[in-house]
Amino acid sequence: MGFLDIICRNNVALYFFMSVLALLYNHYLLTVVVAAERTSVHIVYLGEKQHHDPKVIKDSHHGLLAQVLGSKEEAVNSMMYSYKHGFSGFAAKLTLAQAQQLSELPGVIHVVPNRLHRIQTTHSWDYLGLSPDSPNNLLNQSNMGDGAIIGVLDTGIWPESKVFDDKGLGPIPSRWKGICQPGQLFNSTNCNKKLIGARWFNKGLLAEYGKPINTSDNMEYLSPRDALGHGTHVSSIAGGSFVPNVTFKDINFGTVRGGAPKVRLAMYKVCWLVKGGGHCSSADILKAFDEAIHDGVDVLSLSIGSAFPLYSDVDERDGINIGSFHAVAKGISVVCAAGNDGPFAQTVANTAPWIVTVAASTIDRSFPTPITLGDNQTIVGQAMYTGEEIGFTNLVFPVPTTFDPSFFGTCEDLNLNNTPVAGNVVLCFARTTSLSAVTRSATAVKTAGGVGVIIANNPSNNLFPCYGSDFPCLEVDYELGTKILYYIRSNSAPKVKLGFSRILIGKPVPTKIAYFSSKGPNSIAPAILKPDIAAPGNNIIAATAPNGPLSFNGYAFYSGTSMATPHVAGIVALLKSVHPNWSPAALRSAITTTAWTTDPSGEPIFAEGGPRKLADPFDYGSGIVNPNKAVDPGLLYDMGQPDYVHYLCSMGYNNSVISQVLQQPTLCPNPAPSILDVNVPSITVPSLTDSVTLSRRVTNVGPVNSIYKVVIEAPLGIIVSVRPGDLVFSSAVKEISYSVTISTTHKVNTGYLFGSLTWSDGVHKVRSPISVRTEIIKSYFDDA
């Protein structure tokens, strides 16, 4: 090959290489341009509304958007929602450049992208002391919540369920302004004097998801109708009517009802069946808040949580914090789920101090089912098995016959190829406490001809029955599972007999904080205790959609802080009926300062986890809700707008943002106020170096002439003093402030230590939990 040939050939290769490079570069530029031009939903937040006429507000939104898009027509086409009742703002499809332009216009507080949220998946009312047979309890004092209105933001509602029957209810409250919005398989006749309103919001979700959500593979309803069953379940818990003789898998559970059986319900469907679960967009949630404020609800219940990390209190991407702030400002209590990310610390969601955040507890009910081994040992498992007793039969544990690194006895991945299953009972061990462990193992064993399965899993009170059949799925903890396994391995022909389930109520069944319930401390503001309160949320039976997961005859057992939240929402509605002039903060104070710190029978409350431990304020807030004490709390830690401004300033949010949220000039003091002085009904000091003094303010709602004395249970190694030590109320003195000085004797950093401060007049006990962590600040270079 000659020298010229080499040069020519190399030039051809170089030309080809440069051409390919140019094509790739042009493709990159095109990709960048397309990305820059792609539109997505953005929330434009303008703070408090500046006009009372919704039409004027909406026109102003179009005008503002037209400044960026070029015409009112483009603005109308781009806008998805105009928030014009509870606050001012809108959701619109924008490019990144347009969103940036809008954010720079006068009067615009924030422009943020839309984001998605997720839902957080009846003896419980008797357990809480709200039996209809007790004439003097809160249920009957409030006339079962008659006249109050609970709004529920969730997956919709199944209006035909008997729990939404309106028999015996009077006229719809005249202040109600809501509607029954029609849609797929839903019209105005589906509403009545119980279900007085229903709306649906999905523009934000559809814009993000980009696909139809009601297909043959994904049965959803473009209407308030519930496809998932979750919204029906939580609505039923909060305010369902009395339904007698409810059976579930041939077990009679008696009468099912909500906490406030005469309350009126309004459904705001913001969560949709997408990718196998309930997902909700911030834009839709904010619009639901806006309409609910306009409609006239008294309480809002949200069994919806945010993914971590959490957004700040003034970030619209959260949706719930901002929407609830405006609702509370209008006198509407907002009750939210703490989340299902337990048992780990700092996982609690919905942490704003104007929200009532609810953890989940168990109740004093279990379903003991005997497991009798061939050596006559009897082990008690948990199940909902109502079939015939399984007489002594072979008991097997799957093991591989050759080397296999996988564990064949794992319930989620049960491999029965080398195990004789037909006619036998199978033992397996679950990696997680989940429904999938039960359903997968039960399906595998039943398909292989087995007659039952024993599932060993993490100690918890979650119970996942085998739905739709009488196939026995019995659950035990790892300790009992290991005991059964040792029996199998020590016998050449192990046998087992499975009995049928019974219902056990009361002692010796203890109350615990559920394994899944999200825990504190608060990751955004550690000095604000979250959760606030705990309520039953484990194995709760309530109505659901007939085709919803786990449904049996229109009812289902669900567990989650989703189920705990409507318990508290129902109780807030009852309290609101008795005390219509109490603020949302006052209602929250009444619930938290009167809570149980032992279970209703006086036994200690434990928190499920690894290992189980005594529950503390980061597990259950102030304790388990005690509604009959909450109706007469004695003293209240009330809060209004100045207190919330104090909180926002202490968090370091700037003056312009706070001013625009409130729509009035607000100047935070310099230095910023202490977050320790926010008037919440708890005391949390996340970083005590030496000594700190904080203040609280209480209002007397008990007898006019009252004297309260302080009782202090100081955390270990912590010194707590209160001034004054007595609070003397009279007709002239209804509100008193006091100070608390907290110091430490510890010389090293500690974890959180817990105690309490209680004011008592001999009748009322107004308790605030104390949580303190010592952090000794020391420079190790000082001694160098």
C-alpha cells in the first residue's frame, strides 16, 4: 500500500468519523431543545386570595398566565385548575422556561413542579369507649356527630354500600355549598343525606402519567366511584351508618359503623388506581382543598402520605402542607396519616404544626387459632379460618435436595419441587410482614395439593387472611416458627392438627403501636413533636368496593395509618358538634392532652419492632386517643395565625414568602423567635447543651374558678422547673402563660429521654409529653 493510499484511506475514515460526530451532536442539540420545550404540570402559588369573587380571581389567573404565554386563549388552554376559594393560585402546563418567567412576575410566591403522593392502606369504637349503649359518652353527647361534615380526600367512594344509608338523618346542613359531580357510573342520585357531596380531580395525575387510567387492564372510574376500595373504607370508619350483622368469612362481627354515625360525608377523589396502587398528584390535592374550603366542610381527613425526603412547610410540591394551612385558617381541622414507613425513626410525614398527625395502634382483639403438634404441644397462631378442623396430618418444611444458595423455606419464593405437599401442611418463613408472603405461599401450597400453611414472620399484629376460600393460613412469629421447625427436624414423621379460629376481645390481648406506623422525631422541625396522637389502625373491618382487593361481601380488613386517621377525624367531628367554636388547634389540644399512655385497661403500651419496646412519644405522640376525656380537657393550648407566623419565622422562611402566604405584610423579628416557644401541647428539645427556658400558654375551658398545680415527671438526668407552679383562673383570668426551664446533668451526648408535665385541678389532668436529647458541644481542638 502506497503512502498516498494510506492518506486517502485515512481521510475517508476521518471524514466518516467527523460526519458521525456531527450527526450525534445535532441529535444532542435536538434532544436538548425538545426537553426544553416539553411541558409538564406546574403549580403557581399566589398566597391568600385577594378578591371574594371567584370569577375575578380566575380571570386574574388567566391574565397572569397570558403575560408569559402570549394570549388569553393560550392561557385558558394551558390552565388545568384555578385555585380561587381557599387561596389563590393555579396549575398549568408549562415549559421550564415559561415556569421560570412566571416565577419572576410580581405577586408570584412559588412556581413548582407537580408531584405524586400515595395513599397510606367494629370493635375499635367500643375499644375507645364510644359504645352507643353508654348514654353519657361523647358519641351520645354529640348526637353522633349530627350536623358536622367530614370531607375525605382519597380514592373515591362506593355509594351503594349500606354504611352510607341516610335513614334517620335530617336535612342536609343549609351551609353546604358542595355538589355531586357526575361521571362514569356515578350521578347525582348516588348522593343522599349521608353522602352529601362528591367531586373528582385527575388533571394533574393524567398530565404526569400520560396514559389512560381506565382500561381493560386497569379498571378505574372517571368519577367519584371507588375502584380500589381504600376511600370507601376510610369514609366508612369516619362516618359510616350502623350496619348490623356484618359477616366476614363466616365470622359474625356484629354491627359495623363509623365513629360519627350521623355525620355527613363528602368525597374528594384525588387518588387513582395506577400501577397497582393509589397515587395522587399535588395539583389535584390542592384543588380538592380549594373546593372543600368553599363547600363548607368542618373536618378534612387525608390518609395520604409524602415520599421522603419531605418538602418544606411552604413548598407547594407537598400540596398537603399548603392546602391544610389555608383550611385551618378557615377553621377546618385537617387530620392526616403519619405514614407506613415504620418501625424506623424520622419517617413520620405530614409534620406541619397545624395538622393533626395520626399513628396507628392495635386494639384488644385477636383471632387465636390452635396449632397442635404431634407431641401434643399446642401453639397458638393467628388466622381467620372458619373451615373444618384439619386433623393430624403430615407437617413439612421445604428443603433443597442439592446445593442451592436460595432459601427454599422463604414464603415469598416458595419452591416445593422437592417437597411432598399433597395432603400435608407446609411451614415457611417470611422475609417481610406483608400480604404477598401470605398470598404467594398459600397459592403455591394449595396448587400443589397442600391442606394448609403456617407462616412465620416478624412479630406484629398484622393479619393477612387467605381471602376467597376456606384454606387455612396461620401466622406465628419467628420464635414460634422456629419452635415448630425444631419439632419437624427432631421427628421422622412430624404431624400437626389445625383448629378453627375464634375471636378474643379484651385481656390478655395487649395494645401496641403497629410495626408499620411511621415514627418520629420530625425530620423537618425536630422541636415539633410528631406524630400527635395514635388511634386504631390494625386489622380494621369496614366497607370497601365490592371488587376491591381483599373484599368479602363488600367489607375488608385493612391495616395502616390510613385506617387510624379517620378514627381521629370522626372523633374531631364529634368534638366539633359539642364545641362548635373551638379552633382546630384547640381540638388538637383536647385530643392530645387527654390521651391514654397506657391502654384502656391500664396495661403498658408497647411498640412493635425489633425488638419490641415500651412506646414513647415518637411512637404515639401524646398517646392513644381518649375521646370521652377529650370532650372536657380542662385547659387548651390554643393557636391562631400569630402562632403559625411564629413557627414560620422560627423555621427561617423569609419575610416575603410568609407575607405572600398570609397576604399581609409580615416582618419576622431579628433574632428569629425560638421554635421551642411555639404553643404546641408538647415539649421537645432536640439539642440541649446546658439549660433552656421556653414558654407555653393555656386557656381555661373548665370551671371558671380553678387552680391547677403542676406535676413533673422529669426525663432521666434532666432537671425541669416550671414558673408559676400554680395556675389560678377566675372570671377575669381565662388565659395564663407559664415558663419551663430544662437543664441537664449529663456530661455526654445522649439519645432522647422522655418525661411529662401535667397540670391538674384534681379532676382534669392536662398532660404534655417531654422529649429531650442532650448534645454537649465541645471542640476537641481546645485541648490540643
